[in-house]
Amino acid sequence: MLGYETCVEVFSASGQAALARQVVESSCRELMARAGKISLPEWRQSFMEQVPEHRRLQARCKEINMKS
């Protein structure tokens, strides 16, 4: 997930907003797919909230969804 985040940062900084958006959307799908494989709700919540890059990617996902 850190790789996705790095790509988003690079694309955003270089003015490639469309590519950054595509990567954010892909990262959201991947993050949700991975979280969906965690059967215990407490662990799933921890996976989503306690990993810094997961929190940041979720925030980016929300930004994109708000702009749509």
C-alpha cells in the first residue's frame, strides 16, 4: 500500500492528476479487498485504522468520492 501511496504522491507532484486519481482508485479497491479477507472485525478495523498509509489512502479515497 505504501507503493500506491508513493505513486499517488509522485503523480500529484508532477501534475498528473488523472494518473494520481487512477492510482488512488486502485489502491482503494486493493485496500478494501485485503481488509475483506480479515474475518475478525476488531482486526479488520485495526488494519484499516492503525496502519498510517492505510489511513492516508482512505482519506484520499474520501476526497475523490466527495469531488465526484
